[in-house]
Amino acid sequence: MSEIIRQEFQFYGRVQGVGFRYKMSHLARGHGVSGWVRNEYDGSVSAQLQGRVEQMNEILYQLVQDRYIDIQEVRRKDISLREEEQGFQICY
């Protein structure tokens, strides 16, 4: 198994008003990934995920397969771990 990492994501496309945050939250919790997700004013969605890269890739794969979500671009970068973080939150 790979090590635990934390990544920041920015999603562009039809990602607001289609259940994106709820789907990501459900997937993250199901895969044991911590972090958060929120809508941005420019119509994009931001998220931070902490877990194994394989878990994050599976979450992204499931999001892309959703018939209502249409991700046109994803920006992804490594960031510092938050050792104390527990669970996954939808930010409002």
C-alpha cells in the first residue's frame, strides 16, 4: 500500500448544482478519505483529500462516471498533511 498524502483539487465544468459535493462526500467516506469540498464563486469546486493516491484516483474515476457531473478540467497538487484531521466535510 502507498503512503498517506494530501492533495488539493480544483474542478471546472458542470460541477455545481449537480450533486457533486454530496457525491464526493459519500465516496470519500466510503473510501476512508478525509478532507473537505466546497463550491467556489467562479462556478468551480475546490476540495482537499487526504488518503492514499489509489483511493483518490478511485473517487475521481467515480465522479467522472456520474451522468450529471461533467468535469472539463482538474487541477491537482500535493499539499501538507493534516495529521489531526478526522472525517470528511461539505463546506457551505
